[in-house]
Amino acid sequence: MAAFKCPACGESTWGSLKHCPRCGEPLIRNCPECGGTWRYIYKSAYQFCPSCGTRVEPASLRR
Ligand SMILES: [Zn+2]
Ligand SMILES: [Zn+2]
């Protein structure tokens, strides 16, 4: 199973975690348009929904 890092704190996460066990950052993004979900992969969060193409902002940058 592929490990990847939390976009907020850099903690290594794995498996089917939905939130970072260290800081609580959501590790799964949800499209407000179509409801599609996808995961963060390392630092390169998607900027567009892979399902419908709607632009989405990285959640971690809003804080
Ligand atoms: Zn974290
Ligand atoms: Zn979408």
C-alpha cells in the first residue's frame, strides 16, 4: 500500500486514512460540484476535479 505525506504537517500516512492522525487534516478531497472524491498524493494536490473538471482549491491553503 502506498504511503503518502499529509499536505499540512508532512506526517506519513497510509492505507485508507481519511484524516491525518497527527493534525487532523483531511486527506481526501471532495468535489463540491459532482461529489467525486480523491486523495492527496504527496504535495501535488489536484487543482481540478478528476471527475468533472471543476476547479477546486487546496483545502490546506485556506487556513
Ligand atoms: Zn497532518
Ligand atoms: Zn467534480
